[in-house]
Amino acid sequence: MADDSSLDCERFGLRRFVDTLIAAGEVEIVEEPVALTEIARRLDGNEKAVLFRRAGPEQAELIGNILGSGPRIGLAFGVPRADVPEEINRRIRAKQPVVEIAPENAPVREIVLTGEYADLTKLPVHLQHEMDGGPYISASIDYVRDPGTGAMNAGIRRMMLRGPKEAGVDMTAPSDLQAILRQVQATGGKLPVSYVVGSHPIDHLSASLRLPGDELELLASLRGAPLPVVKGVTNDIPVPADAEMVLEGYFDEAGWSEDEGPFGEFLGYYGIMKRNPVFHLTAICRRRDALFQTVTISGVAIVNTETSNIGTVLTEVGAWEAIRTAVREPVAIYATPSSGGLFNLRASIRQRVPGEARNAIAALLGSLSDIKHVFLVDDDIDVTSDAQIDWALATRFQADRDLIVQGGFRAIPLDPSLEGSRTGAKAGFDLTLPFGLRDRIDMTVSVPPSFDGAAARFQTVEEALADGPKSLGELVAALGSDDGREIVRALDEIRKAQGLIRDSDGRYSIAGSPG
């Protein structure tokens, strides 16, 4: 057991982060009692996190939608949201220790419930969508040890309550946990597992990443600090000691044996009922003032759900790595939360040679299996602006020239547009201006003049034009004018007396002058 006297077990506590959100004006606080059947409606489409002070008959404290917006994700890492993917990549390279601490020093072990006192139906678990198969624990992070390697694995999987001691767990998608369970199931044994409910947002993002190695070590790196862990009461699975609550238990030998679902999935539609494994509860460990957490998934506005916003971060982390293999000057990456955070990606680059736009599109579509559509723009377009992307699509795109479509890619089965197919199509939209033509006036973005009180460099229009051809705006700046009409009059006099000519971009010069 390592010395844990200097470890701060509150720095990454969920309640401390909620206090940060409250100070930033990002939390709606509901003081009055709220029935559990009303929780989902109060969360659905809400742009803020919601803290219920008195949820359900137990009057429990419950927080939901913590990561339902980009700014709140930025607050979790202490950087602007746009910098989060690069901050994650930076932290992954900076290793931090995982430190096992004594149970008496672990906040999550302040209360331990076993036997008949360990009861899933005593937790404030609410029905999230009308046709769900049951109330779901949605903020659960599972921790298991790979018996083959000894490495810890973490993931996020929902839990459908089946009774006081059982919950169905969605494990149909390919995952490390699925592979580990099948390996243990083949030997006829049980797989110990612990579910953490109530975690810092960094813990959720860490558990969502698909990276090799020990995932407790990954979490320590992403926190940027030593990670205190404590082993279970009824199993030897180490979990973050600063969690709000831990549900200890195991998966039995039966494996994929019971119906689970339907459930409102992250793309806004229901997923069908499936055969899935069952979690068996053996203990509940929690803080005395445990803050129960729920995650927003699906609903009428997936742009404000936590799953979509978490998805944007994961997509952007991979997209930055991919685009750097294709172009020299990527500028910005943005995955849209309204597409579930996975399907629609926008990227901007500063083109240096012909063909870079196509290279970027190919790299992004090929490197990230979940991306369906890439919208590639020049660096003058704000990739976070729907209006600017729409403008680029309207004015810089020709479908027969700039649309790239290919089929036969691996797809997410939850995409209803697949109509049951296991593969799907991808498309790239080249919304960039033709390389080398951006300086042409008919491809130059028109903006209001800005003279910023420039001092006059010439006394007369004739002197200014003798210096070289100039547009009206350049003449206004050159003469320090704050009006411009006097320059029109001067040009008219020159036209009558000497003659004016204009080049293809509309700049004026005196007839017969060297310019």
C-alpha cells in the first residue's frame, strides 16, 4: 500500500466540479421535490446541467447533463473547448501514477452496503425515455481486469434495472469488455466488475477513448495528477477512490442470456431489445453525501445531450491525428453534436499545394470509421458556424466536381438510414475555393472598409495615382479621407481633363501613366 497522506481525494470529486459549473452559471438548480418520473422531462433539451436537490421519495440529490455543452467540457480540462482535443493528446503523453490507498482514506468507502442492504431499486434511477425497457443507470463506468494481461479496462455501458440485485448491461457492440467476458465465459467462470456512478467528466471521457494499455493509467494521465484507487469490498477491482458511488458485482456464466432494452439511443431513435449479460450486485459503496449522476442520451434535441458532446471530443481527438498525416497546415476541426458527435465532421485547412483538400478528406474518412460526412473548407470559414458552412456549400461547391462518394465502409448498426445493412456509404464535400484562384476579385470575400484613422500619405488624388493604380478604398486610405465623396469629384475632374482607365479589378489609373 503506497503512502496516500499527500493525495487530494477531493480535487476530482464530482461535487467540486458541479460547484465550478454553478459558479460559471452553467447549472439550473431545482430546489423543490421532483418525482423520478419528471426527471427526464426536465433534462430533455436543456442547455444547462440540472441539479435536483430533492429527487424521488428518498429526496436524493441528483445531477444530470453535466457534459451537455462544449463550454462545460472545456471547464473540465481548464482550457477553451476548441483546445480540448489537443490537451487530451498532450496529457496522454505525460504519465501519472496510479496509487492504491487505504479504504479508510477513500471517500467512496464512507458507507458500505452488502447483503439485503445492497439494493439497486433504492437508488434514484429514473425512466429516461417513454418506451425504455426499464429505469436505466446511465452514468455508469465499468472497471474490470483483463485476466490475460492483468491490465485494467474501463468503459461506459448503461444498466437496465431488473430488480434489487440485477441489471441488464448492453454489451452487443464489439468492445474490450465483450472480448474479456467471452474469454472468461469460455472457462465457465464469473467476471468480477465494479460500476462507478458519479464521476468527474474527465473520467467519462477517459472511459470512452479507445486506446491500448491499462485504462486506470490512462485516466491518471488525462487527469494530469496521481490517481487514488481503492479495491472493492467484495471483489479486488480497483476503482477511483474519489467517486460518489461504486456498485460491486459480477457477470455470471450465462453470458448473453436475458432481454435488455429497448432504449433511446444516442442518435435520437430507439434501439431494439437485445439479448445481453446480467450484472449481479454484491455491494454498494458510497460517500455519505453521495451525489447521484445521470447522463442525457437521445431525446428531442441530441445537440444538448452528453453522449453527443462526449462524442464530439472523441471524434476530434482522432481527426486531428488523421489530418496531420495528409496536410501541412490544418487549422480547425469540429464534429457536430447534432449528428451524435460522430457522423458529420467539419475541417478547415490552409492549402499550400493543389490536391490537399482531397487528401484531407480521404484521410478523415478513412481513418475514423464512424465519420459519414466530411465538410472541408478554407481557413477563412469558421467551422463552428452553421451559417458559414451553409454559405461555403452554396458558393464554393459544385456537386459534379466537388462531391466524393464511396460505399462499402463499416458502419454503426444504430444508424437507421442503413436499413439493416452492415456497411454504408461515406461522402466528402470539398467546399474550398479552387487552389491558386482565391486572390481573384470574383473569389474574394467582400467586407466593409476599415481605415482605422490611417494618416494621409498623399495630398492629392493625382499624387496617389502617380504612385500606382488604386481602388477607391485605397485612395480613401491614401488621402486620409473620412468621407470619400471629394475623391469621386477629383476622379471626375481627372477623367475629363486627362482620362481615367481601370484595370480588371476596378483600380483607377490616369490615362497614359506608367502604371
